[in-house]
Amino acid sequence: MGKGVVLGAQRKARAAAAVAAKSVLHRVAWQRIVLDEAHAIKDRRLDPYCFYFCKVDGCDCKCREYHFDAEYRKCMYCGHSPLQHFSLFNQDVVNPIKKFGYVGAGKNAFITLKRGVLDRLLLRRTKAGRADEMVLPPKVVTIEAHFLDHRETDFYQGLYTQSQAQFGAYVEAGTLLNNYAHVLDLLTRLRQAINHPYLVLYSKREMANADAERDADGPATTSAAQVAAAGVSAAGQSKAGLLARLDLRKFQSSTKIEALMEELHLMREHDPSAKAIVFSQFVSFLDIVEHRLLLAGIRVVKLNGGMTAGARETFLKAFREDPAVVVILISLKAGGVALNLTVASHIYLMDPWWNPAAEYQAIDRAHRLGQHKPIRAVRFVVRNTVEERILRLQDKKRLVFEGTVGGDAKALGQLSEEDLRFLFS
């Protein structure tokens, strides 16, 4: 094989390992490998083909988009020496960071990660770095801070007092990290209560934390045939779940939902052709938002992880091509990446997440090549709640990570004991 570039699917390349002897890809000593969506490398126990494919002694492998916890897999994939050895990677990088954070030995480990790994493995091209090549319309990101009404405030404060007492009991007993999952459950319930009390009142407590994960492995799927039978309007979508447990004749909205309604009204008043993306962590909250939008006569489609590929594409096509479909509702995990939604010019983030990079990626579903309108992104936050602390935590994590690479990382979404104490302070 002469000089040149070979384009291939990463999935197919991995599958080819089983027939390496017959695959031309595995008989070439590649000088450089470029991986898009490198987080697809899931297992540190990689097939032997990777080492031959990447040429251990001289592979210059650039990975664009990665996760911190997955960096060892990149080292293995590329034959990075000496950090391809799991024990050394843990000793020099993972353990010091877990133990010391961004001080002392932890800071030195971050430097090792940056200089010894990321500078060799990561190819990062930002919009700022490509300003001469890319001409994008302006993007304005604002934070809209609101106060809960008196009923919502009473409900939230009661829940917060209970949660703080439980958290304090764990701290006093010295079992905080042993009860990490339960503490996250307490935080999830607080965040849900801020969005709408229904999310707590009409959900089983043990399922509160699982609700945010429903996208990954939802219990039901929506097929393309079902979508076609129901029509693309959200009125035809399933009402299973939280809405089925509500008496919709007595439906009450929430502060956040009404703030969204006001934003959508102003959007359409200013530009009747404008469309919006609404993101939330919680699928059940999107169900409630959908119901409120339908009551107002706004046509909407909704994406969740329980959909088949055919159903998903049907809804996306409706949003892109049907002028009557104004809003698309997307859970952050189901649609934060791998979507091109330049038909929308307004993005609404209904709840803040631990990882600020996930929010940036969500906004960039619309702010990318092909976008011709100015982008307005609104992050809804409620004052005097845990959401204000989440924003401050985001700022801290952003500063720490920009000191290493300045990109996205799964580590940004992990909460340390110090973080938990801050959130419940």
C-alpha cells in the first residue's frame, strides 16, 4: 500500500480483529490513526489487533473527543509507553488525582496527564481555533434566574431540610462515601423538585435517580410504524409514565415551565419561523413540559433513548421539515451529541448539570456549520436552591480542567466528597 489516507468505520475496524489474518487493515504498519468519537473504545482489555494496527513502537494516534476515565483505553489502543501498563497509569495518574484533587501530588498527576498523555493523543480543534475557516452567526448564552412561588418554595425547603439531615447523619457517622449513591439520589430529588413537585410526588423514591438514566435503557421502545400510525405530533406519543399517574384535569404548571412558555412566546413574536430545542436531564419532566406545550397549542416532538432509530429519524425529520413543529424536547443524554439541529436558533436548558461541557455540547447541536441565524441559549436556574451551588461547582470544575486540556471530560461530571459537602452546606 502506497502513501495515502484510508477512511473507515471504527466499529468495523474492531470487528475485523476476529479475522485479522484476512484483513488488509491489520497488515499495515500505520503511521497515524485519527479517531473521531474516541470514547467508543469501551474496554481496557483490547484485542491484540490494536497493538499491531497502531504499531506500538511509533504510533502517533490523535483522539478528538475523549473522556478522562477512558484515557487509559486510549493509551492501550495506541500502545502509549509506559502508561499503557494499567498499574503505572493508576499509580501515576488516577490514584493521585482521586486522593489529592488539584493540589500537591494530584496537580503533578494532572501535569503528567496533560504532557505525557493528552499532548500526544488529543487533537482538539475549537471554533475559536478555526475562526478563519468557519463563519458562524453570533451565539449568546444567558442565565435566567427565577424564584419559586410560595407553594413550590415550601415544598422544596421541606425536602431540602430532610435531605440535609440525612446527609449530616452520613457525615457524622463517617459513611458519606459509602452512601454515595443515596446522596446522589437526595440531590436528584432536590433537582426534580425545583423543576416541578410532580417529579417527586408522583415518582417512587427508589426510582428518582433512575429517571435521569431512562434514556440509556428505557423499558419501552417506539417503532417507526407506531410513529407513523400516531402521526408526528406529540399528541400521538405515549403518555405512559408520570403523566399516567396524574389527574390532568387538575394539572398545575411550575415556575420553570412558565418561564419557558414566556421565552417561547417572545421567540415566536420576534421571529415566527424560529424553532427551539428544550433540554432536560429528566425524561419525566419533559413529559410534563410536553403536556403544557400541547395545552398552549404548540406542536412539539420529543426524543428519548427508548426510541428505535427509525422513530428517532421520523421525529427529527418532522422537526426539520414541518414548519408547524416548533419545539423539540430532548433529554441531555439522548441528544447532547451526534445531532445536527441547525434548523433551531433557540436552545433552552431547563436544569444545570454537574458537567458544564455537556451543556456546551448540547448548545452546539444548533451552533454549527449550516446555522444562519443568531443563536440564543438560555440556562434556567432557580435562586436560593441547590442549582445556584451547581453553577458555582461548574465554574470550579471548568477552571480545574482548563488547566489541563480545556476540553470535555467525564471527570467533570464526578462529584467528590468536597463537592457533596458544598452542595449540602
